[in-house]
Amino acid sequence: MSDTSGTSVNSPKSSRSDILVAIGVIVIIGMLIIPLPAILLDFFMSLNLMISLLMILIVLYTTKPLDFSVFPTLLLITTVFGLALNVSSTRLILSKGVDFDGKIVKAFASFVVGTEGTEGLVIGFIIFIILIAVQFIVITKGATRVAEVAARFTLDALPGKQMTIDNAYNSGALTEEEATTRKNELQNEVDFYGAMDGASKFISGNVKVGILITIINVIGGIIVGTTIHGESIGLALATYVSLSVGDGLITQFPALLISTATGLIVTRAISDGTFGVEVTKQFTQQARVYWVGASFLFLLGILPGFPWYLLIPMSLITAYLAFKLTGDEKRALAGEIPAESTDTDQETPVEISPIVPLDPLSLELGYGLIPLVDKEQGAELLDRITRIRRESALELGLVVPRIRIIDNMRLEPSEYSIKITGVSVGKGVIRISHYLAINPGNVEEEIQGEKTIDPAFGLPALWIGEDQRELAERRGYTVVDSPSIIATHLTEIIKKHSYEMLGRQEVKKIMDTLRSDYSAVIDEVTKALTLGEIQKVLQGLLIEQVSIRNMIPILETIADYGVVSKEISFLIEKVRQTLGRQICLQYTSDGKVLKVLTIASDLEQLIIDSRLDTAGGPVAALEPGDHRKWITAVTNAVHGIQTSGYLPIILCSEAARILVKRSTSRDIPELVVLSVPEIASEIITEGVGEILLENRIENSVN
């Protein structure tokens, strides 16, 4: 197994690194417990200074913050290391006093301060306070605030960035591997800024502890020196204040470098290059800035009292830079050099379309459901989806577009979502390694399980384990595995929303395919109606689950009646009558018997008289009271028919059919409405009830 860089995870090199890190952590723990000799303390203090210097240099030369993703963890380790050094140095200073021979601490107590004696103590203490103030009030506070804002905005921008990656992948601009890589980088970026938000608190805590340790060292040193070592108060002050200030400087100076590195790494989110490259590039874009600066320095230099021997040379150097940049700008305009010659590694930007078409149909999975589509784990969902597309083509006559399967990190791990053109039309939750036991309505003895709802049909169901499967089947439950749940839900979504997947382009493809064998039909129908009108007729059929596979009779009927009227609802009714046998056979029982509900003649006439033609077609504009009574009557009738084991089908006149269907589509979408002309001659109709406006149903079912 190997990581993204190609280095083997279990290679000797990585093993040595892990061992060194483990040893380092053990050493830090040991420093807190075991007294260190002065020479070892000097070594570790030098090492701390070197590490902090390396960290700020790495940040300066890092192109992207994620290239130094170990920084938050390293920040914690170096903070603990610095505190361990404080503990070790405090132990030596208080125990040895005047005999303390730590070279690094003494060097910072004298050489860095610049003078000795009382004056040196005061200056050293002032420098220490200044370092603490700058680090705590300016750098650490600013870096902490920037880290908080960066973490929040990075998290807020995550959904939009993920959608951009998905759209680029869907449009073919990215391969699956590239999309996965970018998603991983995006997640790493969120994790990095989240970690930096917390890690920045270590720095502020370190500063506070540094102040506390220094104060304790001074007070404790005076107490130890005067009471235990028998030193005078003057000698104790000179010794312990000096050593405490030196210790504070050597520990806070690396902390200052690390604080600065923290601020740099979280403020460079919009940078595309190293800090040096970005500074060079952005400081050499406008020559006039340097002309103004040179003039100001020259004027300042000739004023009385100002050091002309410094300001005038600086003015000349700035003027030279301005002159050189002016020449570069002129050559860039003339085409001799590129306008941004400082960035030689930039690639020519690729032109991409500002509008990326969405997937006609997509299945998004939470990361916990990825095994369902992983062929290496024996998943069968992909094969089932292929069969669904094939069966839908045979059943509906519609070639279902390619179904894109996407892993969506915004979904819950066990959640899935079915989308049409990017809009969710169905969701569900899957319990891996569990079965869904659906109660079809005839279960007498229930079993124990987690209650839920079947996502495809909305029936009450239970999540059960493998050990309950056989028992559930014996008691009458319909037991379904995880892939079947998604496949069934997807099938129902396709049936319900098939009309949304039939666009003008799909209709044109169908007609282009038929043109070679049925050119006369295609020519005639395209003369009578536009492509959009033909599409609306086909969509009207699919809305009511009428297959458009038998396309030639459909187009011939459209051509015949298209010259009479171009009203879409009228053409749909005529096509349905042509396909009457096909429609009726979907619902007949053995012997071609069709069990139907009828509508009382006065009620049917009331519906016809209420017809209102709108831009979307005719609707039944019943009075609100009559409409409520009508829906109640139909609902009661449908419930009675379903209780008897029959499919709810209403048979009415041609004039009323579309009005009845549209008036009940919202409340009873599964209701089938047929007109008398649609009934083929060999079909036997048998009335099982009559719908009355007074909510009374004369049911003939015994």
C-alpha cells in the first residue's frame, strides 16, 4: 500500500520517522520529570530556536497552506516542548542560583540585552515585556481571529465548491479521479483550517504561561536565594531577575517566530505562489508608485535636520527601480516580454463553458452506502440500475438517460437522494446489513424491529436483521434487501417523473430514428405540429403512465387530428383512444374483465359544465364546497375498491375524462381514469360502484 506521493507507507524511511517522533515525545515527557544538565538544556534550547526558525521559513516558501498540513499538530508539539524547556530551566535556575551555567540563558540575559548590571536588568525586562505584548496583543490575537474566520468561511463555502466539482465532473471537464482528488483536497482544506482554529489557541495560552512562569521565577528566585541559599536581597535580585529575563527571552523568541508563522499560513489562502514570488510580483506591477516614493525621499532629504546621507541615496535607488520598471512596462506593451514575466510557470487558462448542463437523472449516495456500488465488494446495484433502464424502455417506450451515481459528502452516511436535473425528487435512508420488512396490509402477527416508512410507496415497514428475515417472510412481510430498496425507489421515480425526462432533443432523436423507415409519417406530423407540441402530447401520455413505445400509431393520430385542432388535451384524448387496447390491458384481470367505478350522470354533467380552459389545459372549476364533496366521494370510493382488492379505475365520458383526472391528481395521484371510447371491443367492463356527490357510494361488490 502506498500513499499519494508514492512513498510506501511501511517503508524503512517512514518507520524511522515514526520512531524519531516517538522518541521526541518521550524526551519531552522526560524533560518535565527528570532534571537536565545545563549542557543538555542549552542543546534543547538551541534546537527549539532552530525548529521555530525552520517553521517560519517553510511557511514563507510554501505555495499552498495544505503543503504544510502538519503545521497544526507541530504547533501543539512545539508549544509543549517550549513549556517543558521552561520547567527544566526553572528547575536549574532555582536549584543552582549563582552557580547556574546555562550558556544560552546567560547569553540572552546579557548579550542580547546589550548591557549588564541594574541597567541591563531593566532593559532586559522591558524587552521581555515588549516581546510579550507584541506577540499576545498583535500577532497571536490577529492570527487567532484570522484562523476563526478562515475556518468558518471555508466551511460555509464547502457546499458550493463541492457542487462546482460535481458540475465539472458531470460536464466531462474532470475525470472521476480528478474529481475525487479535488474533493479530497477540499475536505483536507476544511480540516486544516478547522485544526488551525483550535491550534492557534495554543499560542495564546503559551504566551500567558510564559508571563506566569517568568513572574514565578523572579519571586521564587528571590525567596530561594534569600532564605535557602543565604544570599543578600541585592544579589538575589541581580541573579534571579537576570536569569529569569534571559530564560523568558529564549523561550518567547521561538514562540514569537511560531506565532508569526501561524499568522502567515492562515493569511495566505489566496496566494498562488511562495511568499517571495508573490511579494516580487505584486511589488513590481506599477512603476509610478516608485517614482512618487523616490520624490518623497528626495524632498525629505533636503529638509534641514534630516539625514540627507541616508535619504538621498535611498531616493536614487528607488528612482532606479522606477526607471527599470517603466522600461519593463513599455516592452510589455510592445509585446517584447510577457506582462507577468515573474510567473513563468503559469499555464494558459482553459476556456470552459459558463453553463454546465445538469444530469437528467442522478443517484447520490452518502459515503456509508458506497459499498452498494463497489463491484470489488460484490455489489449488484449497478447491474440492477442497468436493468431498470432497459425495463423502463420496454414498459414506457422511453430511453431513460444515463443515471450518474455520485458520492455526496453533504448527505448523511446512510442516506441517498435521487435527483432530476439537480433537484431532489426522492430520498431515503438505508441500514446496511439490514432488511426492510414491509407490511403489505395482511400481516396479522407483527415482529420486533425499528419502525420506518418504505421510501418507494410510503408503506409502514421495519428494519430487521438477518436472523429475523425468515420469520418475517413466514408472517407475511415483504422482505427487501438494501439494493432492492434503492432500485425499487428509482423505478417508481422514473415512472412518476418520466415525462420530465422527455425533452425536445429526445423527441427529435426518436423521430430521426423513425424517419428512415417511416418518412411519410414523420413528414406529415412535422407539418401539422411543431416539435414542442408533439413533445407536450407525449408528455401528457407519460404523466398517466401510458407507454409511448408504439410511436407510429401515436404520430399518425397526431397527424390526423392536428389539422383539426392543435389543443394538446384534445390530441392526448385522441391518441389515448387509438391506444385504447394497450391502455385497458394494463388493468384487466383474467378474461379481459375491467372492474370500474362510474360517476352519477348528474355529477358527471356538473363536472363537464364546470370546465375552464387555461393555458395549461382544461380544468374542472367546481365550487369549493362541491369540490370538497367530490374529492371526499372519490376518496371513499377508491378506499372501498382497494379494500375489495381491486385497482381504483373510473370510467366516464370522453368530455369528462381529462377533467376528472386533473381534479383528482393532487389528492389521489394513483387513480386511473378511462373514457368510454378507450375501451376496446373485446374488453368486458364490470361496474363495482357509483360515485355520488352526496358522499354515498352504491357498491355492487359482495
